[in-house]
Amino acid sequence: MRIGWPAGLAFGGDYNPEQWPEDVWSDDVALMRRAGVTMATVGVFGWSMLEPEPGRFDFGWLDRAIETLGAAGISVCLGTATATPPPWLVSQYPDVRPVTADGVRLEFGSRQGYCPSSPTFREHATRLARAMADRYGTNPAVKLWHISNEYGDHISECFCEVSEGHFRRWLADRYGVIGALNEAWGTRHWGQVYRSFDEVPAPRRMPGPGSPSHALDWRRFCSDALLDLMLAEKRVLQEVSPQLPVTTNFMSMFYSMDYWRWARELDVVTDDAYPDPADPHAHVDAARNYDLMRSLGRGRPWLLLEQAPSAVSWRPVNLPKPPGVMRLWSYQAIARGSDGAMFFQWRAPRFGSELHHSTMLPAAGPNSRTFREICQLGSELGALDGVAGGRIDADVAILLDWDNWWALDAEQSMPSVRMRWQAALRPFYDALYELGVTADFARPDDDLGRYRMVVVPNSYLLRESDAAKLADYVESGGHLLVGPFSGVVDEHCRAHPGGAPGPLADLLRVRVEEVWPLTEGAGVAIDLEGSGVEARIWTEWLRADDADVVARYRGGPLDGMPAMTRRVHGSGVAHYVSFLPEDATSILEPALHDAGVRATGRAAVRGVEQLVRGTKAASYLFLLNHNHTAATVPIDAPGTDLMTGAAVADAVELPGYGVAVVLRGAVGTRYEGEEA
Ligand code: GAL
């Protein structure tokens, strides 16, 4: 399906005209035009105004708002308005309110206050979605459906009896007979053998640690329950307006929803990204999240649907973005595959809990530095049409599996609460970033053959079938690097016989005899071909049976023992890293070199991110200076700096937080459906 917005990069933001008298709207649209806005997201929280009483719709205001935007040539990304149930629905059906793990039913008063499994909520939400689709599904200004908002943000799980019943049906579908569940969960432990699915509770607060298998299936269920709700709306929209693409906005690398399962249901992946200006590492995490968004869409362009023009209002201390940073971070998303840069939100509100959130048009009006920066960005993006649709080639894939994330981040009964998926990912992603290597994220069961190297920061949960795929990948020439605490349990959280790395033991030829987690502040030195690496958070008592030891622990109880191994298998290579490195660059650099992956970063200027995004017609080199000081960046091929129109030969000068987009010849891509 073609992405719905007009040619070029989308630029604009959430627009809530219902919060303003209509005589302000013409001013809004005039200023949007001045800023170069091409798309506005409308109606996301409009339910109580669109259906002020049960079954009585008032579309007048939305008709006029869409008409005003459309007349100005601004496209509409239209919310289905189901993100907040109206007060009448909640007071008429109090059971639609969600219940916490402690049994507290939450009051009305914020947003998203509904039980994901409530048939009442679903019925009313799909009824509204149908009314919206009937009314606006063929409106020429509407280009994209925006279903609900950030599923799982405030409420990702509900423990009411309706949810519990839904969970039991979900389990019955999965296991068929209760004996299969007992077997999968190992309920003989602590005497939990169930006689029927009706005895299985939602994992509410319990006397002590619960079953990890129970917790894992609950997480899967909660993601599926919300997905089901989203699909119910999607079906209605597709039935009424099959020509319009649908999306729902993701929240970057978000724990509670298995975005692999979600993304395949969307015509376009969209993301809400709120990097913290107070965090010097924020741009690296943002790069990681954008790589994930691109990968969720299988390489297709995605869209940054929300970001803050400056400060947010939901952190304890909310720092504004210094001049230039909003522009820089917008280009970062575009460089990593976004076909636009959108914001939350257009005009500063006069009331409500987001009063102190920055806006494209601040309360101070257009004569303000944020609005000036917005106008600059809007006019620049208007001239970068050619970037839209461009792809990004990656030679490296990082394995991400939500089942593993949920199993590893279990709250109880683990060797260390410090060993978390994001903690395991961080050193490996950061090293790739520092080395200038672009990586995709991939599922274990994807076709990995097109990557020269696959990095598995951790796969505590590993299915036999996925391990077999990884072994095949290496056999046929792939380079694999597996991080610590991998191959421990199967898809039900049952230990693999023989211990870790379980089904990877044959490939890696190592055995983990014991895990040795480290306390906060503790580190262990690693001898790695002369370079110093330090282990943090995690080490292991490792036996290398038939693999080359490339690094050993130095000092501490594991002194002299193998820390990292390498083994040639078939025409590929498999590495095992038994610790979490503080910094993984000296681990990855030789492994990447071995795999034939070109790392451009080390030689370039620190803090300057470089990306190439290409279409069939042209290739665009993005240079992003995350330093507040100026930088001179050498480039390896001449081109035209699209910001200045000047020809550049061998270097580009960037001011602090500066950006350059250099147009060069075409590059090939290797994505499905596209010829190189
Ligand atoms: C997002 C949400 C928006 C707005 C924004 C503020 O999570 O989708 O509606 O609340 O945060 O940062």
C-alpha cells in the first residue's frame, strides 16, 4: 500500500482545534502555511466532543476543521478518537475501567482509562470508528488513519475478571488441554497443577514469587489483547475506506507490546520519540529506536509522528532543546528512514495536564525562537522531497525478540535484576554506533542470510528452532556474536537440558558452569589481545570445550578463565562473549573486520553521525553534529550540500548541532521488492 501523505517529507504535528474557538483556526492555518506544515494529526482525543451523548454524533466541528486544513492544502492524519472513552461511557458502564494488579479499579480522569478486553469498550470504539470512517473515509484531505493512541502507554495490562476470562480463553487456544499448560509451565513446582483453565488466575499480587512461565504468557496475552482491540478498529476502517492506509503510533523500544506482531498489521510504522535533552546519550538511544522502526517496517520508510518541539512536561525536570537540537534530531530520524518529522503539538494549550509541554507555536506566539526554528525546518524539508522513500542498507542485524525481553526482565527470582535486555543491548549497539556501522533489528526467525554479521546481545530465552537457524546461518558463511546468559530457557521458560548455552552449545562449543553477576560499581578486567575491556553487571564461569579462547578474565575469582571464544563452523564464525562489556568497541571492531563489514566511524569526527539514505535516483549523505562545537568532517566522495547549494569535495564544515545533507550519485538497496 502506498503511504498516504503527499509526495515529499511530512511536516506538521498534532492539532487539537477543539480546544480553541473557531476564530483562532484561520490564524492556525495561516501560520501552518508560513511554517511549511504539510500534515496535521487531528481528532485523537475527540470522542467526548464527537459523541457528546450515547449514539448522538456531532461532527460539525471536525468537518469544519478538516475543511479548513484541506482548503489550505494541509493533509490530515485522522485519529479514530478512541484513545479516551467519554465520561458518559464510563459512568454508564463502570466496568470498562481497568484494574491494577492490586485489585484497584482506576477512576476516570486521565486518558486511555479502559480495559483492553472489555467487550463494551470494543463495541463502542468500533462503532465510533465506523462512524468516523463513514464520514471521512473518502474525504480528499484525509490521507492516513491514526487508530487510537500509543496503545499500552498508560494501561498495558488489566487484572479485572473480564481480562482474566479473556486470558483463560487465550491460554485454552494456545494449549488446547490443561495438561499441556501444566507441562509447559512446570506446575509441579510449588504444587500448582491446574485441573482446568478456569483455575488459572491473572497474575495479580501473590504471596511470593510467581511462575516465570505464567508471567511470560501473561505478557504475551496483554500485548495480544491490545492488538486484538486495534485490529477490531482496523477491520472497520478497511471495510469502509480500503484505500486509506492505517497506522497507530508506537513508543520507540517499548517493553509491553511485541511490536513485531503489531507492525505487520500496519500500512506504515509511526513512532513517538522523546529523547531527553538532559541526557548526553539520548541521541544514541534515539538512533537505536529509529533503526528499530525501520526494521519493524521491513526496511520501508516509517514516520516520526510525534516529538517535542522543545521540552516535554512529564519528566521530573524538563529541559528545553537548545537552539538547533530540534532540527538536528529531526534530521536524525529522517536519516534513519523516517519520511518526515512531526510534532506534539501545534498550538500551546490554555488548559489541561500538558500546559507546560512545548509546542510548535508557543504561547509567546510566532515571534519566538521555537517558531523560527520550526519555520526553518519546514522550509528546508520542503526542498528535500527527493529523500522520501529512500532506503538504508545495513550489513549487521541485532536480534530482538520480545519473548526474550519479557523472560529476561522478569521481576523476580533471577540471578541479578541488573541483567536486563536494554542493559545487554546497550554496549553492543553503542559500539556499532561509535564505529559507524548501521544495524537493522531482526527476529530470530527472519532470513538472516543477507547480513554479514548477526549480533545477539542476549537470548536468555531461545527456541530450539531459532538456535538451529543461527547454526545454519553460520554454516553458510555468516558471522555470529552471542552475548552472555543466552540459551538458558525455552519458549516456556523451562531450562534447556545441560544448561547454557543450551541449543547453541553445539555451535559455540562452550558450556556455562555458573553465572557470576556483579554488584553495582564492580568491574572485572578482561584480557583481549592487549586491549583493556572491562566487564560490568555480568560474568560467567565458562568452559571452552572446542572453541578458541580469544579473551580471558584477569583478576577476581574467574582469573585466567575463558571470557570470550571464537569458533569456525562451516564457512562462518561464531563468537561467544560471556560477560557484559562496559564498552564493546574493541570486541566488535575485529569481529566486524573479520566479517567484511566496513566500519567508517572510528576515523571520522567523534560525535558526528553519518548515514547514507538512498533512492534509485540518488544517494543522500547525512552528517549530524551532536557536539555543541563546530566540526570539520572529511567525506569520501564529492557532492552538493543541499542546505547551502554549494559543491563539496572532501570535507564539510558543520557548526555546533549542525546538519548537512549531501546529494551524491545513486546507491543500490537490497530491500524486498526493490531492485538495486
Ligand atoms: C505522547 C502522546 C501525546 C502527548 C505527548 C506528550 O506520549 O501520544 O498525546 O501526550 O506524549 O509528550
